[in-house]
Amino acid sequence: MTPEERDRHRKGPITLRGSQRPDRTTDQRLLEEDGETDWVHADPWRVLRIQSEFIEGFGALAELGSAISIFGSARLSEDSPFYDCAVEIAKGVVDLGYAVITGGGPGIMEAGNRGAQEAGGISVGLGIELPHEQGLNDYVDLGVDFRYFFVRKTMFVKYSSGFVVMPGGFGTLDELFEALCLMQTHRIDMFPVVLVGRDYWQGLLGWLRTAVVDGGMVNPVDIDLIRVVDTPQEALDVLREHARKAPLAMGTSIES
């Protein structure tokens, strides 16, 4: 063996030489009784953790069937008219044959799960690890908790046949624009995106039309992906119209 070959160290598919050559093998580090534990926070280990989150999410939701996701602020209490509105929309969504998916937290998310549960439907909560979050609300019947936002958002998009978006903050806007971007770029099939509360959303929509569309940043047709309503019945009419054109999964049918 030449000196050059002796200096070469193979770490799986990676070749290391010189100062990059470790003083111990991977097996040695793994089997040390009092070895370091920082490796569990390294990027390669995170990849496995991310992979496991995808597997757990797909496994939990694979047989869910068609669902509608309801988004909105965790800060809106039961006294808010939007809370009652979300409850009624969720009940109507169940009557249309859909499951209901929310972020599983308080506020509008709780209202969506509550309406689904009270209507006898499937109430799903996709929770997220946050510093001050209370955990899944009591109306979630099928709950999955995630560490990573992007994994959670993948589940919303993959298993939803439509988004109902109540007033909310950055998290709600993130989920809204994620769906719009994926549809605009043809990464997913078109589905209804219903904004509830004209007064709340008119400022954002006005900016999109005057600054973004008129500035040539998006095409006018991209804004047409959004439907704006004020009442539960209006929101359900949009979903019913879409469902007639796109059959639900699991053989469910939509009645007039």
C-alpha cells in the first residue's frame, strides 16, 4: 500500500484525505459507551427525521379520502363571529362528503375540528411543534404532530381537495400562498381556494390586483384562483360546484 493509499479514508461513499481524514471510524464513534451525542442534531440525522415525518404523515392519512382544509388564526376566540362561521362551514363540508383538516390548534382550527366532529365527520388535526402552542385541540379525532413546517404543508396540499381560509396571520398566509404558487406553476391540480370575510381580505386582494397583477408579476388569471365570500353557505356553494366537476376519492358522491 502506498503512502497515498494509507492516507485515504472512505466514509461510506465519501473519500477523505489529509486533514479531512478522521481519527476514528464511524463504527467506533457509534459504539463508544460515553461517546458524543451531538450527531443527533447533525444534518444527515435530520434527513432521517424528516423522512420519518413524511412516512408517518403519509401512513396516517393514506386512507383519509377527500378532505377540505380550513385555515385561520389561532388567536380568534369562541366569541368571534368567524369561529361560528368556521364551525358551520365544517359541518357543511362533512355533509358534502369530505373530511375536515386543520392545523389542530386553538381558534379557527378548533372551530373547524369542532364542526366536523359535531357533524359526525372525520376531524383531522396536523399539529406543529411551537414554543408556546397548547397541542392538539379536543375536537381532533385523527391527529399527527410535525416538527417541520414544510412536511406539514405537504400533507395539507396532498390530502386536500380545497382550502377554506378564514382571517389569520402569517401562518395562514403562508398556507394560502403555498397553494396558489403550486397551482400557478402546475405542481398540483387546481382546487378551490375560498377566502372568508371580504372586509378582512379586500386590502390584500386590492394590492394583488394593483401592484402585483398591474405590475406584470403574475397573470390576471392567477388571481381568478381565489374566491371571496362572507357566509358559510357561499363557501359551501363554491365547494359543491367544484365537487360536481371533480369526483371525490373513495367513491363518495355529491348530492344537490
